[in-house]
Amino acid sequence: MKTKKFAFAALLLALIGTEVAVAQQQQYAMFTGNRQQVTLMTGGAGWNCEYRYGAQTFWRAFSLSQGCPSSVPI
């Protein structure tokens, strides 16, 4: 019986450790400094912000009040 409890506890700790490792591997794209003021689909004003991840760039829209975050998770 103790062996089953130990095995279960070891498995639980291994799963928790895996989740922590995956969370720490989150990748982020960095803001390039390029932005354009745009009209959002909601009709409000916003920013179209350019981000770089490795050799690739992409644009992401944010509300005018939020601005362009320095990094975004990908």
C-alpha cells in the first residue's frame, strides 16, 4: 500500500514539475518601436504595433489607452 502511495506522489510531483517547466518556456516577441494609429473593428481608435520574434515580424492591434506593450507572448 505504501508503494502505491509513493508512486502516486512521485507521479504527481513529476506532472507538477512538467507544468512549471512548460510555463517557464513561454516565448515572447519584442516591440520594434513601429506603430500606426488605426480604427479598430469596434470603431474605437487603437494602435497597430509591430513585433519581432527571431527573423519574423508581425503586427498586433491594441486599444489606444493600452498602447503597445514592450513584449507579447506568442
